[in-house]
Amino acid sequence: MSELRITHIGGPTTLIETGGWRLLTDPTFDPPGQRYGFGWGTSSHKSAGPALAARDLPPIDAVLLSHDQHGDNLDRTGRDVLHTARTVLTTPAGALRLGRNAEGLAPWSVTRLRAPDRPTITVTATPARHGPPLSRALTGQVTGFALTWEGQRHGALWISGDTVLYGGVRDVARRLTVGTALLHVGGVRFPITGPVRYTMTAAQAVSLSRLLRPRTAIPVHYEGWHHFHEGRDAIEHELARAPADIRDRFHWLLPGVATDIGA
């Protein structure tokens, strides 16, 4: 059986290790203090650096990139990291922009990571919507990823990507058995668009977990940027009101520390 180890590096960035594979999600390795534009009058600046420097990463087999068009999911140093990976899996539009070693996956399409003496990892792209209805023209394509391999005991490892809770994400709960869920939260919003949210709120993450019922739910993408409006305190406040069987599924990873997760 392949064990699963996850290191939360910061923001949406995690290092996933299983069966000899090393996978990286949404590389963000710039130092704090820089400002990034997100288009249409929106911008933010980074308030915390990564818990692990890019130079200290082990060799990366594949990057799971939810989207390439926003600096809080792929920053300048993160783009350099892409060139060191064997494969980059992302959206079809992102693959066209990135070229080289990038492969674009439409929702529910499947690809496989293969290497000698390692379990084959099946990667299924899952739906994501980075904002309210009709927002894709502004925010662009985004994807989540579901990973399965031989020896898993509790179901797929699912990375939500930057998304709100909507029908496409609810389909994940209907179609997949999820053992571990990396949930992009933070309740992202910008002054120019008022109360509109571009990622899951704490309440949405709890509602989704009621549907998914993962063995382990791990919040990411909730700290380190000024446009993340719901941090750990907000999530814990929402969890305190949730039933114990949902609350007990949530686990916080200490940044920079590799944590063993039952696969």
C-alpha cells in the first residue's frame, strides 16, 4: 500500500509524496511584499512567503496547476519551478499559454502518470468555477484534480482548485469517493466587486464536506494574501457550529512540515 505525505508550503502550494512520486500543486514561491494584478481593476499583494524555498524542493515529477493566470496560484518563481518538472497538468487554455511540458485537461478527462517501479497515478480533471455564474469570461478556466492509484484504502485524493461551491463541484461528491480533500478556501473577494466571492467560503467548505464526507479535509489557500478574507479563525468558527462528524474530518497542516495522511 502506498502511503501519502503532504507538506503545506503556503497558500495553495503543497508537496504531495506517494509511492515514490513527488507532485506539486499551484507553485507560489515569491517572497512577500510584491503586488500582483488579476485583471479588471483587481489586485492584491503577498503578505507571507513560502515555508519551503523553491531551491529546497526535491525533484518534481508533475505539477498540478489549477490555473496559470493568477499570481496567487502561479507566481514568478513558481513559473521557474514549472520548467524543472517532467509534466505540468492544467487547463486546456493554460496548456496553450505555457507550452513545453504542459498538458491541458478538460473537466472529467483523464490522464495517467507512469514510471518504472511506481504505482500508476490516474489523474481526473474535475470541474471548477472561479467565481459566480457567468464569471468564466473574466476569471478564466480553472480545474481541480482527483488522483487515484493502486493501494488507496479510503478513496481519491482530490484537490479542489480555486472554485466556489456550485453544481460542478457537487458532481465530484456524486461521482467520486474522496479519501483526502485539499480544499481551496479563503473566501476571496475584491473591493471593486463588493461581496462577490471567487473561492469557497468557510461555510461552503463545510457544506461541501457534508456531501463529500472525506476521511480527511485539509484547508489550503486561506493565508498569505490580502484578498483572502477568511483565514483559519473564520474556518474554525464555522467548524465549531458543524456536527462533530464533519468537524473531526478537518485537519490543519503545519506549514513546511511533511505530514503523513492515511491514503
